[in-house]
Amino acid sequence: MDSSLGVYISIPFCKAKCSFCNFASDVFGMERVQGYVDRVCEELRGARGVAAGRLARLPERVDTVYFGGGTPSLLEARHLEQIFGTLRGEFEVAADAEVTLEAAPGQVGERTLEAAMRLGVNRVSFGVQSFVDTEAAAVGRLHTGSECHREIGRMRTAGVERVSLDLIAGLPHQTEESWGWSVGEAIATGADHVSVYMLEVDEDSRLGREAMAGGGRYHAGALPHEDATAEWYEAGCSALDAAGLGQYEISNFARDGYTSSHNVKYWKRLPYLGVGLDAHSMLLSDEPETVAVRWANPDEMGAYLGGSGDGSGLRVLQAGGVVVDRGGVDEAFEESLFLGLRLNVGVDMEALAREFGDGRVRVALDALGDVELAGLVERRSAMIRLTAKGRLASNEVFNRLLVA
């Protein structure tokens, strides 16, 4: 019997595009929101047929729902009501389902909050990034540190059960002292979950492209050195752990009982359905030689909203619009290793041997020999996991496994 389903709903609308953002989100006119919500609901209604056509099993029961973005808190109450109504009409949503709404501080309308609570949202994740006003402003954030504190208090007063915060190490103008201040402020809010990311400098963001080109726009000249960023990340890990927010994944920290059940599905390869712009899905398969089916929606708004009808009311995306991957046993084994090693608890190699065979496990252990000697992984009986040093160099570990 398959596990319960996680549903990810992509809401790509923002008031302002952060300079570091490399997601498929942007500042779209609010007049486009209703058409987008209609398309998301259409996708939910057609999900069972799409899964069947790809020989994938779509569980009936949903136990996690995640509104990600973008800034989902910009939706109006009627949009949330429409999406929840469609979701509950198509699936059995568990009474105790974890339902997360990503939000930007200062961008949660009162009616939206009331509707969210009424409809079952019990977890709000704030994209704080920094409690230092100059750092937040430098990358295009529209909030202040004091506003973050007020918003978190407002969520508590409204009855939100769980509050999560995101922080980024390595922002322009950030220093060791200012980073420590942000971590301390995050702890002081009483948040039960904190995500810490090291800034990605790549060609998929304006800040990344400018920094790679050696320019100075978007405060690219004020980026700290990556070695300093790594040190700050380690210091943040220690501070959060000392405050009772234990690290359970490379970028995630939580008090006991407050891990993100939805995100854990990704790392444990449990089935999830993604709807909306650039959303990804992974379902188990009934097809011989195939363990799982993954697909991704287009990351361009016109391609997502466009397409031709198939006569059933469900739009069919134009050829090439949806990327579908079918993974066999080898791919499932690799994913179990890569994703499992992201978790602090690590991977049970005996369990993998029972599921995938001793041969694959022996090859993987041999490949990990050098990185174990380098102190990047450690073994405890049948468990193998990244060390604190290994979490900083996780790509090196994963590359060794990929070569093997």
C-alpha cells in the first residue's frame, strides 16, 4: 500500500523579485492570478488521469499540503477557498494534515489569514532571510526586522500552530556579527523551525550573474567570501542546536516534533504531486522495470497556461512542455542514497541491501571509502551519514557516488 500523498501548490506571484532568487517566480499583474488559480484547479481535477496515463499510482489520501512560491500569502481569500475546495473534492485530505503557507513578512492580508486558518492552514513559513534591515533591503526584501517580529506574533495570536523562518548566510554586506544577530533574533522569536541556506551564486539569478561577471550592480561587490559564509553556516548550526532547534537535514532545524513532514517526503522518496508553474511530481509506478515516475511542469508562465484541449476539459500542455522521467531500480537506489544522506540520521545500508541488493551497496561503500577517510562521512553500525564537515562538502560526497 502506498504512503499518503503530499501536494505541492506553486504560487509564483511576488510583490518584488529578490536579486538572489533563481525560482520560476516574478512580479506578475494581479489580474493574472484568477486565471492561474483556475489552471491550478484544472490540473488538480485532471491529476488522476495524468497519473494513470503515465502508469503511476496516485494515492487517495493527502497528509501534507504545501503552498510554495513566490509569495502564496498574496492570494486573496476567494483564491484559497477555490483551491482548497478543488483539492478536497479530488482527494481525501486528512483531518490532521500538515498544511503550510509560505509568506513574506507584512504580506499576509487579514482576510487571507482568516481564510487560511478556516481552511486548515496550520503552518506558516516566513522568508525572513535577514533580520538586519540593510541586508534585507540590499537584495530586494520589503520588510524590516521589527516587522518580522510583529508578523510572527500576529501568527501566534491568530492560532497558527507552527511557524518556520528562512535565513540566508552570505548576503551582500553581511558580516560575522550581523549573521550572528540574525540567528539570535530567529531564536528569540520562538520559531519552532528554521531553515538556513548558503547563498547560491549562479547564472539563474540577477545577483549571481552580476557577481560571476565581476560587476557591482545588486550589491554584488559586497558579497562575503564563500569560506566566511561556510564558517557562518557552521556557527549558525551550533547556535540553533544549543537553543533546542536540532539539525535534521542539511538546511533544516526544528524543535522536537516540528520537522517539516512535507519536505521529509522529498528526502525519503515518498509520493508527492506538484501543481502549478515549475512544480515537480514523483509517484511510484505500476510499469514493469520502472520504480518511480517523475515529471516537471513548464517554468515559463505562457507555456504553463497554454496548451490545447483533449476533449475532457483538461488542457494538454504542448509537446515538450512537461518533462517526464521514468526511474528504474538503479535510479531508485541512487536517489535513496543522495536524498537519505541529506538527513542527519543518515542511511541504513542494511535496509538498502534488502531492497536493492548487496552488490549495489558494496559498490557504494567502496566509493565512499576516500571521503570517509577525509572525515566527510561516518559509519555507525549499519548507518552511514554525513559529518558536519561533510554537510558543507556534500556535493563532493554525492559526486563520488555518482561516479560509482
